[in-house]
Amino acid sequence: MERLNEDHVAFLQKQIEAVQVELAAMADDSDLKELLRIIHFPGYTTPAEFLFHRAVLDSMLSQVQGLAALKRGLLEGGRAIVDASQ
């Protein structure tokens, strides 16, 4: 079986590090904490605005859950490759 060359390893390393940076930025929940404060103001949202917010939040939650599943699968696949080659 052909092995990855050093350029491929370097590319994958940079991609993994870029994902780490973006995930760390996503983990900063200060903006969501502010939104939690904001939504409690009287008259914050109309029924239409509620539906919009709900749709956006449903989509965000679905995407975060999907990303978590991809992350788990990527790691499990990587582990399986290494285990199979040993």
C-alpha cells in the first residue's frame, strides 16, 4: 500500500490545525450568552421573529451535531487505519 508523502502529511496537519482554530473560536459562547440576556427584554420578538430565530437556532444545532459526528468519525477512521497497519 502506498504511504502518504511528507507534502500530504504537512497538508493534513495544516488542515487539522485550521479546524482546531475554528472550533476553538466556535467554543467561545460569549455571543450566545449575550443573546440569552437580550431575549428576555420585554417585547423582544414578534411571532414571526420567533419563527425566524427558531429556524436559525434549529439549523445551528443540527449543524453543530453533524460536525460533532464528523469529528468522531474522522478520529475513529484514523484510529482504524493505524490499528489495521500495525
